[in-house]
Amino acid sequence: MICLMHTLLSFLPLLILLSCLLIFKMTAGKSGALAVLSSIIIAYSFFGLNIPGLTIAMSKGMSLALYVLLIIWSAVFLYHLVYEFEAIDVINKNILIFIKDPFTQFLLLAWLFSSVLQGIAGFGVPVIIVVPILIHLGFDKLSSVSAVLLGHSWSVSFGSMGSSFFTISLVTNLNQQSIGYAMGIFDALAMIMMGLTVCYIYGGWKYVKRGLPYVIPTSLVMIAVMFTVLYFNLVSLVGLLTALSGLLTMFLIYTIKEKPGKPEALYAGKLTLGKALIPYTTIIVLSLLFQVLKLGKYSISFKYPAFITDLGHVVAQEAAYSRIKIFGHPAPIIIMSAIVGMLVYKQSGIWDTKKIKNVIKRTIDKNIGTTITLVFLITMALVMMDSGMTNTLALKVSELTGNLYPLFAPLFGILGSFITGSNTNSNVIFGKFQMSVATALGVNSYVMSGLQSISGSIGVSLGPTTILMAASASGLTGHESEIYKRVIKPVLLTALLMGILNYLLLFVLKIDIGGML
């Protein structure tokens, strides 16, 4: 039995964070400061996290923050680079040539193009590329951020060339292909929900109705492609090929439905479209190339010893924590792409040293506040994890809900992504736990584990690190509470539907995946 007091105390830092953001409308920095302070006090006073353990947990937080901050700083630098040299303007004007309808532009970019990028690179790349494009096309900042955060969230688990997918398979020790099938069932629901959500963000229920002829046929094609790729066990390509098939399908539907006619000549300002896209195409090429070449051995990481809290919670040793792959981490890839872009700008005769100075200045100005906030939030997450607070909260909920637990199971996937900002980390924290609960209830472990990964996938849109990245990319730093208010309802609604589907699969249909009932 888990003590009720410890359960309530485990939830308190999260309650403080959410209350400060959503009710008191405080900035993410102030909210994070109060949340991390409360987590440290509670962990030390009530969970037996002694000074050495607290030091290790906070150090882990710093090293994880470094991993994410490298992405944010490099991504914001790239954004200001392409903006300052007017490459973004060339891209926007050519999108208008190919797709003239604003609603179709919004849906295609926020739901599908962002998911293609997630399939290749992930780690915030869809947000930092697509959000600025939408804003410069004339769409509202808050709507653009919300739509991209939610629109690509269905693709996170199968994205990044399968990193989250491999994690859930490894931590549960379940068959890869079978767990992929289970994930696919829930992902089918998630992709439809997120497509319709993007329509709603654009213009309410009127545009949900208008979007149905796009979302439903496109989703059916993506679902078919997803299960086909899973059948052939090409797990690293599930996310990319699924999203790419959706992008092509929706564009085809648009051309048949709207009959836009033959595109006029491409727009070219100081740069041609090809040259304007160079930094982004370089990101895609390098992301694929480095994975094919398997250069992951070149990396920097941190080592942390194992320890036990005074209450007996065991924290394992970390031999290579927060590993930053020199040829795999997004930051080096983004910086290399930015350098290639600068070489192209110089070769095109538009190089200006003053513009580079402006890019550097704006990058620093944008990222100072984000850096401080991120350190607070990730440190809170690690203190909660290493003190046993996260585990305490999970065990109490499963204890209280019993056979109704499958209805609530998606909340743990979301919680894991919320406190860590990562679907992969959510699977590490709760993957084995979800499987253990399934075994205790006598239901299919594959279904429960598949649910964990996909609920964690949509939960990434609530991750503080993701929100901060989106705020930096859109110029909404300091308005994170407004982003949360827009994003949280669709995530919880999708989680509710996933929970119902999970319950039906386990207790009504009693589905058998992997021969584990």
C-alpha cells in the first residue's frame, strides 16, 4: 500500500507548475522556479533523497537540459539566419503558388509536413521549421504554435527513425513487430484526432466539417501504409513513410478537389527556391546520412553512480547519460546546415556581416529566458524521478483504479512526456510499469505497452521543453500559459478516447497480440 500523504506530496510539484501556468498565468520561468523548489524540499524532507542523491539528480537535470538547450540555441540561430537573409520569404511565396487556399496550407503544413520532419529528425525540428513558416504565411502565432505542437504529435513514437519505438520494445522486452501493431491501433486514432484538431484550431467546427474530406481519406491511406511497413518490419521508416504518404495523398486530394491549375513560374527573390531551402534540405540529408553511416560511437555523455534513497528507492547507475552524438544529435546537424546555408548566401552575393551580427544578437536575446526556465523544469523532473515521487504516484493510481486502470493508463504516457519532454523518456519511466500492471490484471501486455508509447507521443505536445522551443520559434516567450491552454484540452480528449479504446480492446474484445492474453 502506498501512503496517501506521499501520493499527494508526489503530485504537489506538478500541481504547483500547472496552477502557476494555467490559473495564475505566471511565466514559465517563475512557475518552473517554484515547482523545482517544491520538488527539492519534498524529496529531501519526505522521500529520503539525501544530499548526495539530490546532487546527482540535479546534475542529471543539468546534463539533460544541456542536451535540449543545444537544440534550441542552434534552431533559433538557424531561424534568424534564414529570416535575416530573406530565405523564409522565398519559401512562403512559393507555398502560396502551389497551394492557394489558406486552410489547406495550414492543415498540410501543421499536420503532415511537420510529421514528415518528425519522421526524419524529430527532437523539436518540426516545431522550429514549420511554426515560423506558418507565421510568415500570415497565420496567427498562437494558432500556428498550437497546430504544429498537436498536429505532429501522433507521429512522435514512430518518428526520429524509430527512437521511441525501440525504447518501448527494449524496456518491456516485447517483440518489436507485435508491439508495433499494438501501437498502430492507437496511432490510427491519434492521427485522425490530431488532423481534426488542426482543422478546429484554424476555424472551429465549421472547418472540422470542411476538413473531413481531407483528414479521413488521408488517414486511411496513412493507416494502410503504417501497417504495411510494420508487416515488412521496417520499423525505422514507419514514421517517415506514413507521414510522406499522407502528405502526397492530401496534395492529390487538393488538386482533384480544387483544380488549382498549372502553377505559374516559381518566385525567386535574392535567392531561388532551391537555394532558400538549402539549410532545411541539408538537415534532412544529414539526418538520413548519419543514421545510414552509423556514426553513433562518436559521442559525449555523462556518468552517474547508483544510489539508494533513505526510504529504499534504488536509482541505477548511468554509464552514458544524456549522450550527445556528434553525428546524430540535432544541434550539430542544424549548425552544419546553417554553415552550408551561409556558404550558399555568400556564393549568391548576398552575404552581409552586419546581418550575421543581428542573427547572433537575436539568438542570445531569445534564448536567455528559455535557458533558465528549461534548467528549472528538467531539474524538477529528475528530482521527482530519482526520489521515487513519480513511481509513487503511478503505483497509487493503479492501486486505486483496479480493473478500470486501462481507462486511466494514457495519463501515465502523457505524464511521462510532460515531466521529461520526451516520448522516449516517458517509455523508459512507465513502459515496464504499464506492462507489469497488464500482467497483474491478466490482460494483453502488448496492447498496454503500445498505448503507453502513443499516449506519450501526444503528451510531447505538453512537454515544457517542447512548449519553450515553440515559444522561442514563434516569438511567444513569456506567453507559455496561453499555449498550454490551447493544447491541453485536445490532448486530454484524445487520452480519454484512447483509454476507452484500450478498455474495449482488453476487456471487451480481449484482443490477442503476440500471444499474450
